Amino acid sequence: MKKVTLYEFESPDIKISMEIYFNEKNELIFDGYDMGKKVSEAMGDSDYEYTYCIKYEEAEKMANFFDIDIADRMAFLKEIKNRFNGNSAYSEFGAFMRENNIQFDAFTWR
């Protein structure tokens, strides 16, 4: 399973990692993970995980918006990275899906 890193950041107070990939069920997965002192101060725990799970049919809708052939998965994942990167990638990606009626499940763990 090939993953594309959307954003990474590390300092003494926080480490942030966001990746996107297709899982073994052919679902598009956005995985984010923040950990460190700043997370503990904000959330009360030292780590915070957040995920979007998008069924393949919904990912196809997204590929159509981007005018990308979803069969070329790496091109599709890289297009997502081109559009959604930086510390706000998770929020911006979620807003894009809501605005374009792309169905998804969101999960967070603290």
C-alpha cells in the first residue's frame, strides 16, 4: 500500500504527520497524527489521531472534480497533495468533501 505524505512537522513541542492512501478494502484513507507537549496542553492527552475514510465510489467523484483518472492511484494521491497540504490539510480536505457532496466517515481519537 503506497502512501503519500501530505504534511509533516516536528519541533520539541509537537510532531504532526498526515498521509493519504488506499487501504486493502479500496477505501481512500486520510490519516493524521499529532503528538507532544502542545497536544497535551490543548487536548489533555499527548496524542491525537484523526482519519477520513472515503469509499471508492466517492473517491471516484473526487477524481472527476480533479479531472484525474483514479486508476492511476499515485497521480490521484499526488493531486490531493497538490491541493491539500500544510497544517490545515485535514480541515481543508473535509471542507472540500462537504462542499462537493462527497460522502465520508470521520474518526478522531484522543
